[in-house]
Amino acid sequence: MKDEKILQDELMSDEELDQVAGGNCYQMADDSRFLNSLNGSCDRYGATRIFFSNVYCKEIEKAWSTVGITATLSNEFVINKYCLNGKIISQEEARQHAMNVVGKQMTESDWKW
């Protein structure tokens, strides 16, 4: 029973996990798919392509800027950062903001194909 309590105390919320689990090529591949479907601001890049070239990180950052998000992305194993008006937000909050700006609401199945 005590071990269960310790495990529950160590669990992170989805928002906390989103921040920690950021910084990987798969997350940026999802960013490219999302932004491509939302407003065509970048191409759809796979995780392998992103892993081997930091050029795609810059392209995805530029695409985020079209919807007012400042993204700091890296193909190295560090945490990706999304900011709105200087405040760090989660990837999901960045997506919601982007959809609101463009006026186009999407579900994951709309862009993750």
C-alpha cells in the first residue's frame, strides 16, 4: 500500500509529461504534419529525416511562427519548447492556439496520416 502511494506521488500530469517528453524527432514530425495540414506552412517531414538534419527543425520553427508560436526545437535529445507571448506552453496548447488563429479545428486523425 505504501509503495502504491509513492508511485502515485511520482506520476506526472499529461501537461508535465508533454513538456518532459518533448525534444524528439517524432514530436517534430508530428509538428510538421500538423502545420502542413493546418496552413501548409511547412512540408511533412519524417522523424528519420529530422534526426539527420537540423535544417528541418528551423523549417518547423518558422512554420510555428506563422501562427504566433515561438518554438525552440532540436533534433538532439533535449526538450522542445513552445512559447506564446513569452510564456512556455505545452505542444497541445500550441496546437490549440494555432487552430484558433487559423480558424480551423482539427482532430489528430485530420493531420496524422
